[in-house]
Amino acid sequence: MESALVVLSGGQDSTTCLYWALTRFGAGSVETVTFDYGQRHQIELDCATRVAARAGVAQTVLPIDTFAALEGNALTDGNIAVRDGADAQTGLPNTFVPGRNLIFLTFAAALAYPRGIRHLVTGVAQTDYSGYPDCRQTTLQALEHTLRLGMAYELTIHAPLMFQSKADTVRLARDLGALPALADTHTCYNGIQPPCGECPACVLRARGFAEAGIPDPVVERFRERPS
Ligand code: ZN
């Protein structure tokens, strides 16, 4: 039977992809991997663990502390504030961690290999997003090719959200029955719950739910039970 490994960050997109994988491969054939890479907020890891538990799937947490030793980006360097908009030199937001998705997927492949898992699932998308070059379809196709060659193993990388708008992703989550799980997800760059509602990540998330005409379960959760 075919099985899948989902890269689960604790965010809205990877959680939606987990439910996509459960539908596609079946409940007993899906597991998750979460990377502890020195991200600014422990809350992301806690969310990923809650999402995996709710879905009843196994989760492996792999530490990658190398990113924290690299400077210059706002996701892992606590001295740098998250800025809206693109850097004048790189044309990218300062939340870009160079090579992050390449490394995540390579480690995911290394985890999948001994387990006989041939499908990797990632929530990256090239629409509506910040323009991270490692989230593009061409990058993933090239990486899939590289991994097949480098591991002599027929792996397939799935990115079900690649060409979906944020609103499409919200509708997909609804259709997959993933909305209750989205109450456990974390998006805010400021790492607070309830989410700040003002950072670029919060604004993008709110816009997607608004366009889909569906209330954000995380907002609803804190409205009902403020903390
Ligand atoms: Zn925020």
C-alpha cells in the first residue's frame, strides 16, 4: 500500500495538506515530520503536535539547529524584526530562510526512505505568497528529480496547494473536513495567541478566510475562550 509523509509545520497550509493526504492515502498510511529549526516561536511546534494528535497520525520531530547559526533572516534571528514588503536587494521578504524547503524535503526524504514511504507532501504554494523561490513548482520538480537520482528511490513530491489561492485553500480545508483542525494552527509572525491580526502572515490568512466567506476557526476559538 502506498504511504505518505507530510511535512507539518503547525500552520494552516501544512495542516490542510495533512487532511488532503489522509483522504488520498488513508488514515493508516500517513505520518508527519516536523522540523525544530530554531524558529522564533515554540508555539509553532506545539501547534504541529496538537494537529498530529487530533488527526491521529504519528509525528516525528527532527532537530535542525543549523539555521539558527545562520544570520540575516527574521524567522530564526531574534535580533531581526519581521518587515512587510520585499528587501531592496533580494526582492524577497526578510522572513526568507535560504534553502529551508530544500533542506526540509531532503531530510523528509531521508526519513521516508527506510520506512518505504514514497510520497512526500508539502504545503508550499507559489500563488498569493511571498515569492520564496523554494516554494515554486519548478524548484520542487528539480528537487524531486535530484532526490530520485541521489537516493535511487522513486519518490514523489506532492504540493496540493501549489496553484491555489488562499481562499481556495480555505475552501479545500472545508471540503476535506480540516476546519476544526485549523483552530489549532498557528500563522502569526509575532508568535502570539490570539494572533495579532496585523502582521503580513495574519493579514494574508484573514484575507483568505474573508474571500472564502468562512470564519477562521482560530479567531473563533479565541472569541469563545479568550486567553
Ligand atoms: Zn500576526
